[in-house]
Amino acid sequence: MTDQPISVAIPDGYNAIPLHDVVTHSDVTHAIGAGARTDRVSFLSAITTLVESLVVNGTRYCGIGAHLLPDGNPLYSCLTVTVVDTVGGPRNPRLVLSDLVRSRSADGTLGLSALVETDTHPVLFTEKVGSALPNQSPGSQAPAVYQLQAVVPSQDGNSLVAIEFSTPDSERGTACRKMISDMARSVKFGPQVTSSLNL
């Protein structure tokens, strides 16, 4: 985790999940029902644990979205923005991305990847279809999840911003490639005053 300030444009259509004090957040309480339910406490505990683990790992934003695609049907997705420090100190941001490709290739988590030079900075795009439950029992079938990630290094190579888009609609998820590309291009490191979400 890092204190590196960033700004990034969050697309319309996303509702942020509170990353701090989930239990007292009225929207979450309303979503699971205000009435007394025996599973309410365990649900809130599970959500709190999940959100705390996201924050510990550098997540600055998590949102759930619905977007109407040209076919007239909505696409539901989850979006996270995470900021982490890199290992090794200042260096060329392209070398940072190259090392990331090598390490993911070695451990089999790379997926389909492309290193792209945008008009603002280099970006590593990775997409794959994975399982919603990676540690499932033999014989069980978990739904497929389309995942698209854009990783943006800081100019000094000291920090990385990872934008992660996931949807259970594995066939139509590719329609959001431009949206994630635009987000990656909007990333700025350091304190700025912009109309974007400052994280």
C-alpha cells in the first residue's frame, strides 16, 4: 500500500462501495434490509472483512455498475482502482511493466496482454476469462467471469495504478474495453485539482 495521491476519471454508471466503516453506511444497511434477520450480522461481517482486505491491498475505489449496451441489455460489473508501490526504487516505467509481464507469465496469471503507449503514458492491458470461485471442489461448476485490467506506472516507476473491471457476462464484457482504456489514459499521479475522482 502507498500514500501516493492519484486522480482518475470514474465512468458514469458506477455506485461506490464504502471502503471505511461499512456497517454504519446507510446504503449498505438499506440494501440488506433494515429488519432483523439472523443472517444480517454474518453478512455485514463478511462484507466488512472483504472491504478491509481490499483496503489493506491498496484499493482506493470499488464500485458496482450497470451500463446499457447497444444490444439494449444492461451489463453489470465491478470496478476497482488500486494503488501500490513497486519494488526496486525509481526506474523506467516500461521496465516496471516488463517485469510485471515476466512475473505473471512465470506464475501463469498473465492472460491475453498488450503493452500500449497511450498519449499520456504506457499501459499494460490484460484480459482473461476466469472462474468466480478459483478454489472450487472437483466436479462443481463456477460461473465464468470476464476480467480486464489496465496497469499504469508512475513516471518515476515507483507506483502502479491497477484498474480492474469484472463482469459475469463473459461474452459481452469486451464491449467495455474503450471505457477502461479511457480510464487508464485519465490517470494522473500527484495532487491535482481536476474534475476526476481524486484518490
